Amino acid sequence: MTTEELDQWAADFEDFQARFAPFFVRSEPREAAQRYLRGLLAAVGRKNCWQMAEAVGEQDPQRMQRLLYSAQWDEDAVRDELQRFVIERFGDEEGIGVVDETGFLKKGQKSVGVKRQYTGTAGKVENCQVGVFLTYFARGGRCFLDRRLYLPEEWCSDEKRCREAKVPAEVTFKTKPELAVEMLEHAWAQGVPMSWVTGDEVYGDAPYLRDAVAGAGKTYVLAVAANTPVWRERPAVEEPVAGGKGRPRTKPRLSADAPSSEKVAAVIASGPAKDWQRLTVSAGEKGPRTYDWTRVRVVESRDRLPGLESWLMAQRSITDPTDIAYYLSDAPTSTPLSTMAHVASARWSIETTIEEGKGETGLDEYEVRYWHSWHRHITLSMMAHAWLASIRQKAGKKTTGSGTGRVERPGGTAAVGDRAVPASSLPRTAAGLVSLATGQTTAGPPQPLSATGRALARNTYS
């Protein structure tokens, strides 16, 4: 984006910031938040407080650091206002909620939640923090909705360590799927329109997450592990028995003659070859996304007992037939395979959104140690990302779209039919967020950080 384009969107940016002003009661944090957002949008090498302060003409990074550490403002209230903005700009009754996590590589042991754990960011076990995210994927665009820092069990059991990192006393250990449920339920309570939820195996392998989505009247298409147990037909169950000899049985159990459950991989492998269909599910940055798909009705397993009757769906690579992903979905029986495939394929959108956040709005470039400081920086980065998505929408540039074609509501009539969708009929995916110009966004020229300011900041916040 050129300096002229920045000037063109200056009024829109001011309006965007103004809607968040009531959540920063005092003028100093309010102005600091405005400058922080400008810093996140600036073309700087690393979007930490030092370099962002220099980019927006600050003498030192102290005001930005106070914003993250000690200023009085509620980052969750700001997050809620951001969700209201997303509803206004991108709200779509057929929107898709996508859940996933990402790692933030760190050194040392002081940053809240840090430990050696697996992260897809590095593709291996590394010393890192892990954030769980909920994003929104709709025809108007895609953006962040919510965030949670994953706090490992060993942290939760170390009161001293948590106190030093300013973890609130009420925070307890929660799995990543449990954090995802919290975010989804909060977004629904906020009125975010959403018909579908998707995510990878971490989330699909949690039956309570699938139940939460179904219980809220939404529809899930969630990846599951190849060894997930299901039944081809609903097995007979013996109900609890109150009387009789011995200790009464209080829980239902499978009947003695009930068939054993099967792994989803075995169910798909035994299906007829003719049931596979080649579908183009979206137009990605590297061209159309085309896979082979099939599905079959099954009964899900809940604590080794039959649960919902659902779709078991499989996605197979065209170039490597051994590369198969499996999904469970509670979509109605009338839902076309093409629709479910489109929703399942929306998983890519959260990876791209997180990449954009890291590459364009400094999502991973913070230097903080405290619980509230992490959530504050991430919230501000999400705000900057949402604004960029909104101006792209206003400018009429290539939108990221839902990639689902004309997805009908669950149980509705398919517009595209249960067949392959030609790539030309799908919305094109933008190659990335709007890039900002190297021009200065403030009235005065940038000032280098003074040595005194750098030393003071280092002593105070390191």
C-alpha cells in the first residue's frame, strides 16, 4: 500500500480505532493503543515495542510497553468489540468457524506457558508457547475471532511460577479442544453467525467438542484419527438394571451379541472404489484444490457406546493414494458430498490467517512474559488484521471468500449439486493481506530510540 493509499484509508482507520476508544478510559493508554496499531501496520523489520515505537515517531518504547504491562484496560472487552466488528463487516449465516493452534518459539523459561512441546510452527518439539485460535471464514473474507494461551499442566500445578507470570488464580488446566469450545460458545453468545465448524484431528478427536457443536445447533466437519472407532450400524445396548442379584448395574452397556466397533480407516478401505468422487473444493493460492472424496453413514462412539449417527468422510490425495484424511460430520443426510468437502477444506484458511497475522501484523513478534500482556498483544494484532481484511473488502479487491461455493444451510438444497465443481466457478483466493507502504503513518518523521530509553526499557521489561 502506497503513502497515497494510506492517506486514502486514514479516515476509515480513525473510525475503526474510535469504536475501541471507550475501552481505554484514560487518554494515555487510548493514544498508546492507536500508535501500537499503527506500529503493527508499519513496514518494520520486527514488530516489537522498540521498532514499532521508532516507526511511529516515539522517543522510546515505554508507552507501548506500559500498554501491554500496566495500563488499565480490558483486553477481553476489546476482543468482544472486535467480534462485533467482524459481525458487521463479514457476518454470514453460512460462515465457518475454524479452530487450530500455533506455536510461538521462545528462549528461556520465564515466558508464560513456555515449555518444550510439539509445535507445527517448527514441525518438532521446541521450547515454545502455544496459542489456540478461532477464526471466521465467510464469503466476505476471513479474520480472527478469538485466542487463548494454552497453559500446560506443569504450569498449572506450579503456583509460584504462575504467580510470577501473573496468571489469574481462576485459570486452571484446559486441553486445546476445551479452549476451542470456550471460544466457540463465546462467539455464539456474541451473535457471530455461523453454520459450520471445522478443524484438524486435535479437535475432531475430542467427542465433547463435537457434542458441543451439535448441541448448539451448528454442524461440524472435523478431522479425526485413522483409528477412531465407529459402527457401521447402531449396536444394541442393554440399559441399566436396578434389581436382581448382586450389585445393580447403573450404566448402559453393549449387548453381548453387539458387533465390535471398527476403525474409520478400515471402514473406508472396505468401501467400493466407485464411491470415490473427484472434487475441486476451492481455488487456492497455488491453483485449484482437487482431491478424491467418499463418505458413508456410521454411528459414532461415545465412551465405547453408540452416539450420533453421522457421516464418515475421507479425502484422498490424487498424487499419493495412501495420503488419506478422515472426517466425521453431523450434517443432515441430504447434504451433498461437495458441500461437506468444501467445508472440510476450509481448514486451510486458519493456517493462512495465522501466517498473515505473523507476517503482516506482528502476531508472533511480541516480547512479553505475562499472561495479560500476551493476550493484549495478540488482541491488538488481531484488530490490525481485521482492519486490513475490511479495507480489502471495501476496495473490492480479490476477497478470500469462504471457498465453499454457494454452501447451503444444513438440510437445504444444494446449489452446486453432488458432483465435482469446476475450478472456474469458485472464488479466487487472495495471495495475502494488503501490504502497507514504507511511508510514515504519523505527522512527524521517525525518531531513533535514545540509548537511555533503550536501557530503561530493557531493565524494566526484560
